[in-house]
Amino acid sequence: MATETTSVPVLTADDLLKDWQRNRRLTRRTIEAFPEDQLFQFSIGGMRPFAEMASELIGMTAPVVEGVSTGRWEEYKAAKPATKTELLRDWDAQTVELDAKFPQIPPARFSEVDKVFDQWEMPGIATIQYAIENEIHHRGQAYVYLRALGIEPPSFWKRD
Amino acid sequence: MATETTSVPVLTADDLLKDWQRNRRLTRRTIEAFPEDQLFQFSIGGMRPFAEMASELIGMTAPVVEGVSTGRWEEYKAAKPATKTELLRDWDAQTVELDAKFPQIPPARFSEVDKVFDQWEMPGIATIQYAIENEIHHRGQAYVYLRALGIEPPSFWKRD
């Protein structure tokens, strides 16, 4: 009988960072695919326009890594982007910040349970996974917006 | 200066299985939230109805784990579900199969590169991550379908 492999480590912090950045590159392409006006206005079923979802994602990137790293949970305070150029500029700034800050997370913090943004109690790793899953979730919604607008979304496979 | 933590293991095989099953519970609730007819018919922008996406997910669960485990990549062959009850029955069968098979994946297979379903070359862990991310992506799309139908989607937070 095969041995159960449940306790085998399958992902390192660096693997997770790389997966996040791969996902962020695809999300960036999704932002780019929207015509400027529709990025800020188009909506289905009363949902938020994708620019607002993307702003939420920006607020859950560097601030989440900072919180997991240090235990200081400070909301993202920059002005909300009003144009696609501003949104992409903020996105790119976070790409650099994420690469700089993520490798500095103290190892013990991944398993330490913390109160996240004064709301949810969870271990650091779960908070990071949540941020990534939330991004994939909203990007999937943006794909429907794009299709409804008659625009081909970026290839889900392409992450470079 | 803080030490870089890039090589710190942050997720075990069991953590990943649990995250997948948590996500699958939310996807199951999303299937349940659709009225039967809309599950198989409703579409936006020429996209597939959610029943078809869910069938794709079923084809990427046990078959992916089997392939990563053994190197045998066999397409899911069961008849496509024609009702919500059949779809949920197949979903639940995979839940049991996933719990049984995932812990049997030989540790070395997570990093071994394999040709997946005769199409893509990637390590076992990347294939599993892809399957999970693909599920989150399509479930996000189902949330837009539900909102467009005037139906409140299940809470994204609730994973029990």
C-alpha cells in the first residue's frame, strides 16, 4: 500500500509569490482589455464595474503582505484611480512592492493566526490564499463583462 | 536585515487538498443556487451555461489527481449530467474520490513534469493549482450569471 503523503510540503513561499504574480499579470491584461469608459461603468446585475473590483484587489495586495509580515493591518490609502492609466500605474507599483515585501515575511507568520483588518481571524497563509482566490474570482467576473461587451478576454493560460 | 524566506514551505499536500475541498463546497452551493433550467441554458455573451463549466470541472478533478498520481491521463468518461440532481451526484462522487486519491499521490510526483492530457507539460503541483484556479475562475463567472438572473450568489466566505 502506498504511503499517505499528507504532510509533504508542496509549495514554498517563493512558489506562492510566483503564482500570485503570474495571476496578477493575467489580471493586468484583463484590465487592459477593457475600453476605458466600460472599465469604470460597465456592470451586470448591479455588480461593481471592474475598475472598482480591481481597486479592491490593489487594496488587498501590499496591505495584506504588510499585515501578514508585521501584524500591522493598515488599509490602502491612495486615491482611487480615475483612469485606466492611473489604475495600471497603481497596479504596477504593487507588483514591485509585492516582490520586495513578500520575501521578507518572517517564516513563523505564515502559520500565526491574526485578526485581519480588524475583521477575520486567520493564519497568514490563509489570508494570502484568500487574496489570490479573491483576485481569480473577480477576474472571472471581468471575463463575463468582456464577453458581454463583445471583447475576447485574454487567454487564461497566458501568465508570462 | 530580515532573512529572505523564499524557500520556507508554506503549504503541505493536505493543506492543498483541504483548500480544494473548501472551494468545491462553495462551487457546489453555486450549482445549487441555479434554477434547474437556467443551470443548463442561461448564458451571457455566448459563454457556456454553468452546467457545462461544472462538467468541465468534474472532468478536471479525479482525472487530474489520477494523472498526477500515476502518469495515466485518462479523460473523464461518464455521461454528461442532464439534470441538476445528476450533476450534484457526480460532484459528490468526486468529493469522495478526491479525498481517497489525493493523499496517495507519491511525494515526488508533485515536482515531476508530465504531459497533461496529451497537451501541456507541467509539474504535478502546477496542474493541481491550475485545476483549482480554473474552478475559482468559472465559479466567479457563475456569480455574474446568478446576479443577472436576480439571484443572490452564496457567500464567498462560507466554505464549510
